Amino acid sequence: MNRRGSGTGTGTDAATGRALADALMEGCAASVPPPGAGPDVWLAFAEQIRSTGHGGRRFPVPAPPALRLCHPRGWIREAALDEPDAPVELVAVLTTDWAAPVRDRARALLERTLDARPESTLRAVTPLALRLGRRDRGGWILDLFEETLRRQAEAATPSWWHLPGPSAPPAGPVDAVLTGLLGSPDRRARQFAVRLALTGPGRADAPECARRAAAETDPATAALWTDAAMAASCSGSGDDAVIDLLTGARIPAVRAAGVTALRRAGRAAEGVGHLADRSGFVRACARWLVTQDGGDAHEHYRWLVSDPAGPSPYAVAGLAECGRDEDTDLLRGLVAHPAGPVRAAALAGLRRREAVVADSVLLALLDDPAPSVAREASLALLPAVRRLDPAHLAERLDVRGPLHVRHAAFRLLRARGGIHALRASVALVDDWHPRTRETARAAVRSCQWHPAQFAGEADTAELAALLKRSAKLFHDYDLGLRRNRLGAKG
């Protein structure tokens, strides 16, 4: 099937769709995606049945409609469209079928279904239609649903897209469809609904757009709401409500837009309160705002870092971002701070500044109880990895030790390369932590096991012993090839 970026998904939804298709092929008639299943479930379900049929597997007799709608043979798919209980999602999939008779009949059926049951059809199929619209023959269904939903939006009440709440008007059938799409778990459907909401006449209510932006979890969708809120807001009291909502959002880009808008609203002095934001992007906007207001962000950071109650790690990060040489000693002092996040922020700031920290200090921090500190210490040691004692690092690979210490030591040994990286990788091929284990196994498999590769570091006897310990990672041919390179016996 020729398509552009159709994507049946690779996550949980796609796995669910494939599992349901396999169960249906085994004769479990109830194994059809339930109402409300995501678009990736349906796409994976249809593709799994089709590919299984192409592989020669026999279909159960009698085959339920869902199987016949996905059958490899076009005339069976076409005939199945006459079934009264054909799932509308599979009908939608067949509107992009490569066979013109199947495609034309599916399109006619979907149009009749949309006319007869517009609300339920739009709710069920819109997220799927957005996926299908990316296929070679998907323009038809995308245009149909966009046109239908745009008509719905134009006919809806002016406040149909308001967030639910005591002040929201009761939603009619049309309102319910559009409001449901704005709250859809599918991000593409939400983005589609937002664009409809923002292009309709009289829809752009700035505080409501800001509320939506603040509550959104998808950055692209949040950006649509944020741009609309900023465009619709006007100077005066309305601006304040919008800015307060945006600066309290969960997504950094939305908070940054709110912080930047403080200057337009005459509230630039509030930029100081955002200098220690958890996002570097927002901190940069706050520094710009403070500077525009005639202040000195650096002095504010110095004051925040010297707070007797304990500095915020984000204030430490902001101080390092100012790039002043005079702060290097202060950052070095914070490496010994009792709070792990502060120690990590100080190390990250010193690394950003390329400031020198003694190898002995960094090596001691590899054993730090805070994972973020051990990670920053290992990153700071990477340029000096050739100076480090590999035996000291290898001792930290013990499975009984903390996971983050093992990660830090393994990162440095891999960076050193040669026999030390191979020894560490072989030592961790059976590690209990999945990601560590897979990283180690990938490193062992990628090794060519040429003796010349380790000349002066290890003899062939040690290499053969390491290969024997990791033999289970290779197929017989690959294992034999590596043994031959080492001159080892099987």
C-alpha cells in the first residue's frame, strides 16, 4: 500500500491493535477495537489483518465483518461494505484503499453515515481521518471532515469552545462534538480543533485562549493557544489576566511568552520573580526583561544564590548563564553545598564556563548520593578521561553499587575506548537494569574483535576469554568469525 507517512504507530496503541487482529484471526469474534479506541489502534488492526492474510494464513469461517473489511482481496472488502454492522472506522480506512471500486463504495457509505449520524461519526472518526489524510489517497476524507467540522463550528454558539465550568453555557449536540475534539487525547485532533476554533468569527477570547494554553500538555497545541491569546489581548486590565495565566503554565514556551508580555503591560519589574524559573528559556526572557527595565539580572542572581535559606538550583543555573568570570569561585564553593540539586547546578555551570575543577574533586563526586551530581561529574570528566585510572572506574561497575554511580563510571570507560570499554561492556551484559544491559550488549556486538584493535592493551587470551563470556550475544556465524580473528578454538 503506497502512502506518505501513514504511520500505524509503534507504541502501546499499535501493539493493542495488532494483538486484537491476531485474536480475531484465531476466531475470537469479540476481538475488535472497542468504541473510543485511538486511531493508531485501528490502523495497526487493519494492517495486521491485511499482512497476515498476504502471508497465506487462512481466515476463520465464517469471517466476521471486521476481518472481511481488511481482507487482502479487493472484492471481499468491497462486498463487506454492504454489512449493516461494518465499523465506521474501518469504512474510513477503506476510503484510501488502492482499489478504486472499494474506495468509491467506502466513500459513498461514509458520506451517508456522516449525514445520518454526524455527531457520533465526527467524534469517532476525526482523529483517524487526520491520520488517513497523510496517505496518498487521503485528501478526500481530510477535506470532507474539515469542511463538515468547519460548518459545525460556524453554526455553533459563540462560546462553544470554552473550558467546562460553572460559567460555561450548556453545550448542544454540535457544541459537544467540537468541545470534545478540543479535549481529545489525540494531539492531532486537538490541534485541528484549535485551528477551527481560532478561525471562526468572534471566537478568539483572550483569557479563554490563555487558560487553554496554560492547561495544555502538547507544546504545538499550546503554541496555537498562546499566539491567539497574545494576538487577542489588548492593553489594560484584560492583559493582566492573560499574562497571569501564561506565566503560570506548565510548558516553558508559554511561560516565556507571558514573561515577555510583562513589559507591554507595564509590569517589567515582575521579571525578577522569573529569574529562577526551572526553564533556561524562561530565565533568558526574564533576564532580558530585567535589563530592559534598567535592572541588573546578575546582581539579582548573586543575591538569590546567597540566600541564607538555601539557593534554588535554578538560580545557580541562571548565575552561570550570565557568564561572569567573577562567579567562578562562588560556583566552586557551591559544589560542596548540602543540597544535591544545587551541587549539580554548580557543576553544570562550571562545565558551561569551561572552568577548571580538580580531577580528584570530580572523581569523589562520582560517588555522590545524588544521581544528578554523579552525572554532571562524569560529563565534566569526559575531556580528562585519558588521565583517569581505569581500575578506579571499573570498581564502580559492581552490581551491588548504586545505579547512577555505575552509569557514570560506564560512561567514562566507554569514552576511554579500547580494552577498558570492552571489559566494562562485557561486565554489564547481564546487568539487571534494562537500559544499561542493552547499551553494554550493543557495545559488545559492535566490537570487531581484531587483535590489532587492542595492541599493547590486551593479549589474545584475554580477548578470547571476554568473547567466551559474551558468546550468547552472537549468532553462530558471527561468533565463529570473531573466534577466527582471535585465533581461538570453538
